[in-house]
Amino acid sequence: VEKDDLKKVRDLEFTVVGETDLPEELKQVIGEKKTAPFKMTYTDDQNLYIAVGYGEQENGGYSISVRELYLTENAIVADTELLEQAGTEKSYPYIVVKTEYLEEPVIFQ
């Protein structure tokens, strides 16, 4: 996918999925990968899950915002941002968003 082709066709509606609502298989994969940064997708019959992890952080209290999630002519663009907050323990911040099932590849920014 060319960078020039990232013109937004439409925003995608999404919900942030908490750990308790994740599909079991996805929860297991995130558990294995969370110590290092990761970007991945997972699909079931109806939904596309987009997961972004920021690896081990020395202190907790992080939050992650979804800056953009939109569809282009031939891809889905997902842009997230790690926001630092006060915390003292190690943490493994990640976010999972659920959106409609689409076959286009996901570009992480």
C-alpha cells in the first residue's frame, strides 16, 4: 500500500475492548507478546480486532488513545498514542479496539 493512497474514505466506528471481553485466543496471544511492543490484528466471524502494545514500561498508569481509525481505498489506518501518567509499578500497556469485519490490510501509524 502506497503512502499516497492513505486518503480517508470514511472513519470507522470502534469500541475499546477490555481484557475480560477479549476472545480467549486473542487474550492468550497478547499475554505471550505483551513484554515487547506489538501490532496485530485478529478476526472472528463478525469483527476485526486491532491490538497495539507498547511493551514493558518502567512505571504504570499509562493510558492509550486512538487518534484515528479510518478506511482508505485499500487499507485501514490505525493511529494510537501512549499517554504517560503517574505510576510506580512496571506495566505492559496495550489497547484492543473492535470494529466491523473488513478484509483490507491494517496500516499502523
